[in-house]
Amino acid sequence: MHAFDILAEAKMRQWEKEKKEGVAKPARSGPSLSLESGDSLEKQLFADIRRLIRRSRLETPQASRATLKEAERVQVQLSARLEKAGAYHLSRHVADRIRALREGADE
């Protein structure tokens, strides 16, 4: 099971427990995000980072720098989402995986 799936399952179990106990927070009234692939947003962000890093290897040096800058921007967004959810260990694990991918060790 992917780390993001484990996080999502843990969040659902926590919500169900809080709902039974009557302490669940009410649902937000804003528009909800619908992902066509069924993957979590965090999982999609991680896939985007991997795709951008791999693409940067095929580009000219100038284009590669811009692509890696975009990957870094997405990584910051992913880390912020994970840390806001309290998934500090997962955030660290993902950062390590991305670092390995940047170094070429994780194909």
C-alpha cells in the first residue's frame, strides 16, 4: 500500500471514530475537490514531482533548471499539505525519496 493511501485510511478511521463520539468537525461548505483518477492530491503531487525531475534529465541545461524549479515548488506544496495534516514522518520520507530521485538513485 502506498504511503499516501495509508495516510488517507488513517484520516478516515479518525474521522469515523470522532463521528461516533459526536466530536467530528462539520464538513466544510466550500467546493470539494474531485480527482478523476481517484488518487489523493498528495499522491498526484508526488507523481508530478517525479515526472518533472525525470523530464528535466532530457532537457537542455537552461530548461532543466526551470523544470527543477517547478518540481521544487510542487514539493513545497506537498510538504506543506502533509505537515498541516500532521504527517511529519511521511513528509520526511517523501523528501528523502525526492532527494534520491534528484540524485538518480530512485528510478
